[in-house]
Amino acid sequence: MEIKILGTGCPSCRALEEATRKAVMEMNLDADIMKVEDMAEILNYGIMSTPALVVDGKIILKGRVASAEEIKKFLK
């Protein structure tokens, strides 16, 4: 599983990364988690509001922070 957190490094982006890592750890998933801060790459996804969460190339969440529990539901 490939997970990308799209964001420029703002507090919300860091919070989404932390919640995502927690969810992956608690679910004991084999996942590569990458932080994407390059605006050109973020815009390639059509994202205009960060943070965003992309799982295996599919945009799961954008424009807000989700809790680890909510992220677990997306990852099932």
C-alpha cells in the first residue's frame, strides 16, 4: 500500500501525517508513507486545499485533518 500525505508542512499537514502513521501502526499494515511537499506535485493531483491523503493513487481526503480512527475506516 502506498500512502501520500500532500501538504506544505503546516500544522494541519503534520497532524494528518501523525494520525495516518498512527492508524497504519495500529492496523499493522504494510504501507509506504510519503510526505509530498512539492506544490507542483500536489497540484498534479488537482488538490487546491491541503492537507490531503492519497492511498494507492486515489484521493481519500482533502482540505481537512482526519482522526486516526477515521483514517482506519478509509484503509480497510
